[in-house]
Amino acid sequence: MYEYMAEISLPLPFTDEFLSLVPRQRAVVNKLMNEGVIISYALSIESGKLWINLLAESEDKVDALIESFPIADFISYNTHKLTFHNSINFKIPEFSVN
């Protein structure tokens, strides 16, 4: 498995049709996060960007996953295979001697 970052451009301004898909999109993302496929999901409404870090066997698998999203018809994206991804959430807690 490899870690990828998907950089997604959202349609600005948001249309009613696009906004109607948001609840389904959130449900899919929550499911994939619970399964450990999506590691992080960040959104900037102001810039119309979405960043997703995820685990996959290949870039083709990433493409297939993104293209299965409810919002897929409204977005464009680029994927990047990551060499590493550090996050404070992944730090090992310090050992306490008390």
C-alpha cells in the first residue's frame, strides 16, 4: 500500500445540484475513513479546494475511488504519490515515569 494525496478542484460557485450531493459525499468519506482508506480530508470553501490523503495499491485505484465519489462529475483532480506524511496525530506519546 502507498499513501497518496488527491488535490481536488471544486466548482465555484457551488450549484444547487452540487450541494445536493454533499450529504452523500460525506457519508462515503466517513465510511472510507472508518475503513482506514482515507487518512485525512481537508476542505477550503474559499479556494474551492479539497485535499484527501489516502492509502491505495496504485494511482489507478486512487482514480477509481475518486471517480466513484457522488461529486465526481463536478470536480477535476490531480494525485500525488507521497514519500512520507507526518502529522501530529501519528506521534508516539511520550513515556511517563509516574
